[in-house]
Amino acid sequence: MSDNTKQIYNYTVILEKESDGGYHAFCPALQGCHSQGDTFEETIVNITEAMELYLESLIADHQPIPKEDLIFKPLNILI
């Protein structure tokens, strides 16, 4: 009997609007995990799929799952 228990992993994703249209997305905790899309919604679907594949690959290769270690601090710059 195999264990089909799934686990939820929570990560932050950064989305950037591209100057020529569309969006670019990446997950800082998953080095090299990037995607893109023509719309915001498509980009979310694409980066989610990319992250799932990335994590599944790590699990299959018995590699550690990265933990997110981000600190967000808004800065006010007076010029």
C-alpha cells in the first residue's frame, strides 16, 4: 500500500509586469523556478505548475525541500 498523502507547501511568488506585455513570475525560495504568461491569471497558473514540478522533482530525487526565508520591508526613499 502506497502513501498518497499530499502536503501543502507555502511560498511567496513575485510577479513583474513585462514592458512588452504579459507577466514574469518567480519563486525566490525555489532557485531557478520561473514562468510567464500573457495575463496575470495565466501567469499564476503557469508558476503554480512550475513550482509543483520543481517540488515533485526534489522529492523524487530525495532532495530537501527549501524553506522560505524572506523578509519584506517597505522603504521610503526621499530624493
